[in-house]
Amino acid sequence: MQTEKVIDHVVNWLKDYAASANMNGFVVGISGGVDSAVVSALCARTGLRTLCVELPIHQAPAQVSRGKDHIESLKKKFANVSDVQVDLTQVFDKFTTSVP
């Protein structure tokens, strides 16, 4: 496989999609897993604004730190990457006690 050609193809497709949808960037949920790492890296390569969102709910510390490390590495490499974290654990817990 010609990895760089595949990457370029996907990045260009993302740029075209964003332009046709009148979007100025992407919002990507970061879980600490491989899938979200690949997607966020591809979005960052477009040069469009890429917001990495962490929404942990009872997540293992290793997963949270992997996600944070990935985001920090993206931010060092791409000026268009920003991030936000909202811990949803309390919201989730309240919801589960409210729903039978």
C-alpha cells in the first residue's frame, strides 16, 4: 500500500467535504483509542480548524492520558488543533439514577 498517497487522498476528501458542506473545520471525539487518533490526525492535516473533544465517563486513567498525550502531540505539530475536556461522569451518574 502507498500510505502517503492514501493519506493525501483522505485529507483532500475531507477538505472537499468540508468545503461542500460550508464547514470551517472538524470536531473529533478523542477516546484514547486508535480510531479517534487516526481520524483526528487526518483532520488536523487538512489545515482546517480541528477541535479535539474529550468526554470521559468513568474512563480508565490510561485511556484518558493516552488521549491527552495524543492531543498534545497534535497541538505541537498543527497550529489549527485545539481541545476541550468535559468530564461527563457526574452527568452520567445522575442520569442513570433518574432513569428506571
